[in-house]
Amino acid sequence: MNTRAYFILLFGASILLIAGCSPKIHGKVQLVDPDMKPLEKVSPEGTVVNMINTTATVEKASYSAIVDEKGKFESEKDAVTPGTWKVEASRIGFETETHTVEIKGSTSKKLEFKLKKIPEGRRKSIEGSTTDADKIINPGEVNIRPPGM
């Protein structure tokens, strides 16, 4: 293969590689105590990371990811579009943390979240509940009757 053909092939492959990259938001969530020390015995798995594009149309304005057992999360391919994104990590019993990022072209943004545990005395409670399971309401378990019945 001559040099010119090699450079044309290399240029074409580069264009395909760049075109194939879609923007993404990824990172890690760590759970910490009120003194910002890591909680080793509590898994971040199941933490929700909500991503809201504040500059997009409603159809492509939001996306969410679930954190894995290692604390990692990543948006799916083509879920993130260029714009300004508000990214929020939240978990019951921990303070919510929010970052704002700008996504341009095929930008990849890595975010680090440290969710601080809320001390028991500052948590809101529901009267009459003895466990967290008592606080969860499934729509199928609620009977709503019209007035006068």
C-alpha cells in the first residue's frame, strides 16, 4: 500500500471513530459519614443519578442511571445530548449532591459524588412507623374511597 492510500485510510478511520463516539456522563458515587469518612459496610448500589438537560426539548430532557455495587454509573449510548446538564445523585438517608456540566459534541464528563449520611436525629419521620418498610406506600395497597361512603 502506498503512503497516500495509507493516509486516506487512516483519515477515514479517524472520522468514523469520532462520529461513532456519543457524549456521555459517567462517574462514581461514594457514601460517607457526617465527617466525610467512607462508609465501608454500606454499598452505594441502587443509588439513583438523575440527569436533566436544562437546554433540550422535553423529549430529550432527562435520563437516569442506577449506581452499581462498585459505585459506578454511566449514561447509555445516545441518552445524553449536547447542552447544560444538572446531574443529581440521591439516596434515602443521605444528602443529595448536584453538579452542573456542559456537554459539547462527543464530550465525556466524569463526575465524583460523595453523599453524606444524614444523622438519625435530623431525618424526617412518619408518625406511627416502626421501620422504613412501614413508610413505603405501594399504590396498589391504598384504598381511596369517595367522600360519603
